[in-house]
Amino acid sequence: MDLKRYHRQIILSEIGMEGQQKLNAAKVIVIGAGGLGCPILQYLVAAGVGTIGIVDDDKVDLSNLHRQILFTADDAGRNKAETAAEKLKALNPDVKFLVFPFRLMAENAASTLAAFDIIVDGSDNFETRYLVNDTCVALNKPLVFGSIFGFEGQLSVFNYQNGPTYRCVFPEPGDAPNCAVNGVLGVLPGIIGTYMANETLKLILGIGQTLSGRLLVMNVLENSFNTFKIKRVVPLSGAAFSTNAVAKTHLNNEPEHISKQQLETILEANDESFLLIDVREPNEYEADNLGGINIPLSEITDELSSLSPERSIILYCNSGRRSKAAFDIIKASGFAGDVYWT
């Protein structure tokens, strides 16, 4: 072990030589070597995590470079996993790299993840996220999760010491945000990825308070941080999950989602069995609203006790992003009534 390399973290009382040895012995696999994966990998490698797996079948493209700063223009067309391992080896030659230059699928997920202590998911699509989650549950592996969209990032630790899983927060797949269509600020994956690396290091070292049981939502445009408590609402047994589950999931089957047209019909009928909740900010609600009451997304957790299961709830915002997030929070709380989002 190169003590000089790790001196600045070894002298931390929470780490010391014993902690550094834990890092050197740890085996971590990172799903995706893109916007999130790059900073995750760089900091784990720099910290001295002994064995690191990298899964990615994608190739470096010039459009990646504004946020995937591990790569350069000369890497265009090369496989991301292989290129990342090559560059990271130069950063820390003591680390052992296991490269998986293929797409994680139901057929190979269990065999790929089984040898690692911690799984870090930096993927950008729902199919992979559910597959990784379900495989982690089946293998009883902790999962560090992060996602990005525009100026907003989400972060949590799942399946840790019988804590909540990804499905406890997001029970069913939806439409995955796509950077190619919706865009992303280049520094955002660096910020969220660094937080993910931090959670991973804390898990290895057994220090601090992890994000297990909490979902951190960060908006870098507004400099806002919101933390939502979540609890496990699925069976603890891994037998309830299958690595083939995602392959059988109908991504467009969302019975809890109602269209704007359906909402208009309900409002026109003045059906009092429904309670419309606008989850936008108060200034947005005051400027233009469809009626109902206003509970901003950031206050949903605090207002759960005021919601009656006797009335069906419809959650509303302009884009559907905040209403879906509010829906996931309410469902994860164990709310007994019917909840819909639009």
C-alpha cells in the first residue's frame, strides 16, 4: 500500500489505517461510465478501492464531453468501459479493474454483480435501474443510486441492512428522462456522482449516516436540497424478485397515470370523490391553476397526515415530473387511499 498516496485520508480519525485497508479490500462495480460514472469512478479509484468493475457497452461521443470529463476528443468511438479503465489505471495503478464492455441484461446481471460488495448504479434508463435493483435484492447487495435530469438530481442508498429498495420509491417504470432530448447541465452529474462516491465510501468504511431510508433531491439551479423519508414497502425476501422481472415489465402500463383529457373530464363532472392537489410552488399555483388545493412537492411529506384515504387523490403539475415524484412519495408512505398523477 502506498501510504503517501492515501496520507490525507488516513490521518482522519474516522478512517485511519484500518479504514484504508477496508477500502483496499473492497470490491465495487459501477453500472455506466457516463456522466455519473466518470466522477464516481475517479473518486473511488483515487481513494484506493481495491477492485472496481465497470459496465458499459456505449462508445464515447463528442456530445458526451461536456459532462464526461474523464474522456477527451481523441477517445471518440472507443468503448467507455475499456477507455475508463485505461485512464483510471494511470490515476492509481494499485487498483484492479474488471471491465464488462456489454449491456447489463436479465441473462447476465446476476453473474456480473455477484462478486462485488457494493453496486453503484449510474445508468440512464429505467429498464437497467429496475434490473439492477431486483438483482441486488436477489443477491442481497447494497445499491447506491443516483439520477439526473436538467438541473435536478436524485440520490439514495437502497437495499442496505433491510432498508428500502428502488421499487419502494418508484414501484413501476415510467418514461426515463433522456439527456439527448431534455438536456443536462454539465456540472450536475459531477455533483451527483461525487455524492454517490461519498455514499459508497461511507458504506465501505462503516462511518457517518448513509442515505438509506432517505431520498435526496437536489436542484442546482435553485440551490435547493430536499430530503424525503422512505420506508420499505416490499417483501424483504429476495425471492419476491427475479432478474427476469424487467424483461417482463410493460414500461407503458401505468394505471395510476391519468391524461390531461381524463383530468378535464373529472373536473367538468365536479366529482367530489376526487381531491386535486397541485404540487407546484405557490407562485405558480396563484398565477394559473385548475382548482383543488396547493401542496408543493417539497411539503408533501409533512402534509401526509392531512390526507384522507376516503377521497381519491389526483396530483397535478405542468410537466408531470413533480406530480409523479409526489405520487411516489405518497405511495412509499403506505397511504391507503387511491392516488393518481397527471
